[in-house]
Amino acid sequence: MKSLFFIPRTLFAVLSVSQVVHGLSASQLGNSRYEPAVGKSTTELEKTLPPVVSTVDFGQDKFVNLFLPANSRQFAEKAEKGAKITTQDGRGDVVWPAGFSLSRLIAHCPSLVDGKNVLELGCGLGAASAAACKYARPNHVALSDRDKSSLALAYASCVQLQRSRSSVSRCCMDWSDPTTWPAQDYNVLLAADVLYEKASINPLVCVLQHYLCNNDDDNAKRAVIVDPIHQVNRDAFCFAAYKAGLEVEQEIFPGSPDLMLLSVYQFA
């Protein structure tokens, strides 16, 4: 069995801070207007990006700024009352607890992605990629999602708000359609809360197998997934991964007993 990855003990206190994150609340919504970074703006982004920016705080003076969708404010009042912020399809426009914890882990343990080619699967608003862009030095960061509007926001957050020192790309990716998968080679795949649909398990495993298998250095590539501990599809995912030649290690996320930390890699 391989070690998941090293998390310095000094970070356990940071990661153990109890934070209930159902979404981005009204108190987190900033009033900043969108101002394109010189050399980064495009006509498409200027038309689609809303003038709303939120700061997501990871503790110990670490944070990322994210662009939010235009309808975020109308859900903010509900969030203040303890309800989850949702959209019509209930996905993409919220930083859920699993995504928040993955992003915070990267912000406080950047060595996880330093020098790597990183692909975030189902990026939503791109908090994990934003943390990688701001606090680590990955070789390249690729954001992927099937929702084009969320993908545009996530990409802009990385290249404009974080002023990434790494190259950043985006891809509208359908796990069921290999023709939409990025052609680049990746060392680290990141994902959070991606096992909630049973129908997506096998396509997700195919994606992981594609990027993680046929690897000469079996220590070089892995996927890191954060998932709610009571996720009913996790066993099915682990079994499908095993059949595809992948090994899945699981442990409770440090300081978050409601979340599981999964590391996926090719069998040695």
C-alpha cells in the first residue's frame, strides 16, 4: 500500500478548524466589480462574467477570490438562514464542503501539485484550481466541466483574480465522450463531490484509467478526490476502479469527519 501523501502535522490544526460550508453566504459576497486584467480579457468573458466577486477564506491568511454567477445574490438571503445556495440544476454555482476542503488542502499543502500538470474534473467555480494557481507552482492547470458558464467563471478566476504564474487552460469535458477529453498528459487529477450520480461512476473511472494507467513511474500520477463520508456510490466506484486496474486508498479527511479523502493510482 502506498502512502496517500504527506500532510505536515502543523497543518492538522488548520485543517481541523470546524467550518460548516453549505455555500457562499451573503456575508461572503463582495461588492467588487469585474475589471479585466490587462492582456487577459476576451469579448466572451466580458459579456458573460457578472460583477460579483467572493472571497473564500482558508484560514491563516490564505484565501482565493472567485467570480460568482449573476444570480448568486438572490440565493444569499437563504444561505444566511442556513439553507443551501442552489441553482436550477443544483450544481456548479456553489462551493460545497468537499470542494472547499480540497481547495483548503491545496492552499496549505501546495507540494501536492508543485511542478505538476493538474487537471480538475467537474471544477464548478474552480476553487481548487484557484488555490493551486495562487499558492502552488504547478507546471500547468486545466479546468474541466460540462457546464460552459461555470467553466468560464472558473477560468477567469484563475487567470484574472489569482494572476496565475502557471499556464491555465479550460475544457468543456464530457466524461462519456473521449473526444472531449484534453489530450495533454497530467500528473495530478483533482475532484470533489463527483460520486453523487451512479450513472457517472463508470465514465469517471474511464477518465481516471485513461490518465493514470500506462504510467512508467507509478509514483508520479494520482487522482485526489474528496467525497462526503456517507456517499452511497463510493463502494461502486472503488469496485469499478479495481476492475480498471486502479487502486483506491481511503481515509477520513483531516479535521473533517464528514468527508473522505481518496487517492487513486495505477496498481503497481
